[in-house]
Amino acid sequence: MRILKTRIYKLSIPMHPFRIATGTMYHAQNLFIRVETAGGLTGVGECSAFPMIVGETQATCYEMAKDFARLWKDQDASDIHGRLKELDDFTAFNATVKSAFDMALYDLAAKKAGLPLYKFLGGNKKPLETDLTIGIGDPETMAATALEFKNKGVRIIKIKLGKDGTTDLLRVQKIREAVGDSIQLRIDANQGWDFETAKEVLVKMGTYR
């Protein structure tokens, strides 16, 4: 599968301010790529930059994607290992944008095999229930948001934490009181706690599992 061209698209999606321990996001910073081959098949990949976690922005992903596209022109898309090694040899980091190109190659391979991607990868189709996430805010506002999620049918809620441990504990308490015991809660402190804080807070949070 000779690669003819890689098209790159930017998509910024406005969102309510989404605050985590390391910063606040105001837009989803997405990048889409289409790897077009001589045989007519097209592989699609996507990445979403989260600069305060990985150090990549939509702009840096876009510029690096243009370099990757030049590297891959006229190369064999079916040699997945070889193509991904080219990206690693070109730059040591930039895992976010690399993931979009990785995804596109596997999309192509599955299409060539005439299989859905999960079967191509050897997996079984099964239901997978995900969560909705609440960004950091005051405990009462977060509890109200959690109740809205529950009323919309959400059964698993992820709670962003990672600031003051005492307030984080209150956030979880208020959310559990708002949604009751039928909702599964997950927490994500995004590197915001040190080891001692994590030990202390997690023990106390056991009350609200």
C-alpha cells in the first residue's frame, strides 16, 4: 500500500472551561489525518493535544504532522513497524501526534483485511461502559453537575481532583451525597497530590466508595 498523500485537518471545539490539577482547557484541540494510498484505501487517525500534560499543542502537532507526511510519501503503509520507527527516529517525543499516524496505519491494515479494527487486532466485541468527567470546581457546583449526569443516565462519573486535599475530600463527599450509592465514582488527581497527601486523602475517601 504505497502512500500517496497525507491530509491534515485542525478542529478546535469550544467547551466549558475544563479545569484539572495542572491547568484549564477552553477548547478541545484536535487534529485529524487521512493517509491516502495508491490502492484507493484511506486510513484515518486523530489526536487531541493536552499541553499541560504532554507538552504538545494543536499547533505543534500540526507542524510535526507535516514533517511526518513528507517522511511517509511513497512509503509502504503495510509496514507498520517500519513507518512508526521512522517517526521515532525523526523525533524522540511528540507521542500525541504520533498516535494519530499510528491509528491511521492500523485503520488501513484493517480495511485491507476486510475486518473491523477490533477483529484485526484480535479482540472480541463486547459492551464497554465509559464515564463522564467533572472538572475541578467548588464542591457544591461539582455535586450539582454530578446529579445532572445521573439524571441523564450516566452510571460512572470521574471526578477531577488534585488541589488541596481537604477540599478534594469535600468534593467527593458532596458528590456521593448528591448521587447516592448507585453511581460508580472514579477519581483523577492528574499529578496534583504528593505521596503523603495521596495516602492521607485516599484512606479518608474510602468512606465514599
